[in-house]
Amino acid sequence: MNRLVCVALLFSASIALGQPAALPSFECDRSPLLVQGVDIWSPEGIDRRRDVLVVDGYIKKVAASGRIKAPKGARVIKADGQVMLPGFVDAHVHFVFPGPMGDRKPDPVADALAFGRQMLASGVTRARVHLDTMEHAKLLLELSKDECAPMPRLQISGPGFIPGTGNNPNAAVWDVIGVEDAIAKVKREHEAGFQWIAIHEAHKVPEDARAAMVSTARQLGLRILGSGWTQPEVESSLKLMPDTLDYLDVSPTPEYPEELLMAIRAQKQITWVARIGVHERFRAYQENPKLIDDPQNYEFYDAATAEVLRQAVHKAVADRQSDHSKRMDGAYPTMARKFQQALKSGVPLAMGTDVGSPGQFHRNAIWWEIDAWVKHGATIERAIESATRGGARVMGDNSPGQLTRGAIADFAICPSDILTASTRSAMKCGGFRGGIRISN
């Protein structure tokens, strides 16, 4: 069975069951926040021992430590020996469990909030959701709008357009059967409030339908995610003039030809979401299955759910004959070289972790990605910049990635040695959305 069809069926099955409950209401302390004595990271360097005042979700003042008086009723955090990073943007996520959950009855709201908490606890304050059903995606969008909800701020691409996947309106993927069908489906995603459409295997979509999808999306202000899963997909995606090119080529081909890199670079609107951490994490689990048992992977799940998931991931990783394992094993030897080519390509880069894919827990996925970037040649500064300012470019919003006066107060507070440690995937950071720590 085609790889994309398999993935589509997995995601559809993971999120199509059960009826969403009424949205809960959330409460949080939105009083002013004063962070004292923290080191502030930026790509230009580190400002040592600063105080940061947050009011109404925005950074109101930054000054030398001891220079800002705490407003009456303010929350105060003493952050000596810690570093403040801009909130991370994960540009490619799935709000599903990273393994089959068997007979467990889904709870769409509780499950989404658990994934959201794991991401916030890792420092991710914004994300873009890929491959989701209409109803589940609308649920995620509504949850994320609540400033007190334990969820990153979300943008949605909804059901992906993948040839040969059928036309179930309730699935996470849609085929396109003609011009009128293409236009109607793009409009449906726009009417739902989504910001993106995602197109895979564009070369298999009839040319007139493909053109209709692109023109309709542009007329409605939707942005376009193009797949770069293989080099032929890159070539066909470039015809879409996409806003992002997602994935690195997973074929056995050892590297990108220079002419293809030049074609990507020539499209100035593109940000390349060049994910590699998912490959490193899956390989690490294959080599040391005990890593799967890390308690952080199961934070915010009840004990029964955690155990079902733990066993499912162990089984998936151990099965080297499964289609997914064969794909990961086949791709792994070429990923480092292709990532290094992307890194040197001159194309703006952003991070996407592919959380929710097999074995890719939401907790600390962004740090696995950062570690993988550094392992394969990026500086820690380049990696964090791609996870923040690169992500802001994807989201079409300059506010992520900035920790200056007037910026939205989305940030993470981490141990200061997170910038120099050999690995960071097990380190704990506190994620703040609008100055509110709501991961717990």
C-alpha cells in the first residue's frame, strides 16, 4: 500500500472515533509577571541578568536586574542561573498518539490537552497542525483560542490533499476528482477557519485541478504547504509556489542535485521545514528501547493510557519488518547529508518535529530536533533561531522569536546549561504562553 495512504489511514483512525465533548472553560492567573535576573537569549547574543515585566500578555519592559519594581499583585519568578528563550514554533505536528491505542476509547478534548501540555512543557508555544479531520481540527482551533487553555497557539492545514486516498469527508486526507471538487474542498477548509492547505504528490493531481486549488487558496488568503518527501515531490511542489516545503527527501538517493537546490532557493517565499529529529529519535529508540520508558514521554496521561501507549511504541520500534520501520531504516543513511545540504542552501529554514508519527512523543520532540540539528552541523544558535524566527516566518507573524518590549510574551525558561549541554532532550524547561505558565 502507498506510504501516504497508510499514513492517512492511521491518522484518520486515530482521530475519527468518538464525539467531542463540550469545550471546557479554563481559568488562569493573568496578573502581571516579573521575571527577575534571567539571561535573555537572542541570535545576536545573550543579555545577562535582566528583569522582564509582562502585562496583559505582552512584554512591557526589559531592564537590568533590580531596575523594575514589581506591580502590586504581580507574580514574581526569580530566575538566576536560567535562560529565557523565545517560545518555539513547531511547524509540523499531528495531534494524535504516537502509536496505536487499541480498544482505548478516545477522549478528543482530554487527549488534545495532554498533547498541548506536553508541547508547552517543552517550550513550544506555537504550532502548525498537519493532516487532521475537519471536526477534530476545528476542535483544536477553538481550544487554542482560549488564552488560558494549556495549548500552543495553532494554525491548521486540516485534511491533506493526497491523490488516491478516497473522498470520505470525515477523513484526515482528501483526493481531488476535478476542478469543481478542488475548489469546493479548498473553500471548505477556508470556511472552517483554517490557514493552510497541504498538497502531497502534486504531480499526480490533474493539472487543471491543481491550478484551481492553488488559485482558490491564494484568492482566499490560504497558504500552501508543499511536500518534499521525495525529490520528484519537491519538483512538483515547486510548481505550486508553496509557502513551505516540508520534509527532507527520504529516498535512498544520497543527496540533492545542485540544480534542485537552486530551484528551491529561487522561490523566495519558501521556508523549508527540514525535519531530521524524528529520524534520530526513532533510531535512538531502536538502539536503546529503554529510552521509550522515559517518564517524561507520558506526562499528563493517566496511567492506563500511558501503559497502552508505552507498549504500542515498544512494539512498533521492535518490528523492523513493518512498513514504517523499513522506511525509517532506508532513509536514515542519507538524512545527514541531505540535512547538511539544506543547512547550506541559503533557503530559510524552520523546525517541524512530526510529533504524533510512530514513536514521536510530543514531549521534548523539539529538543530532539534541536539536538539532531546540532549533531549534523548546525550551531545551537542557528538551531534555536530556526525554531523561533524561522517558525515565525512560517506563521506569517513576526512576534514569535522576539523577546523585546511590545512582543507577545511567549517564552521558555530553561537551565542555562541547555545552550552548552551535549544533549538537551531530557532537560526541563517551563513554557509560558502570554506570560502564563499553563503546561501543568
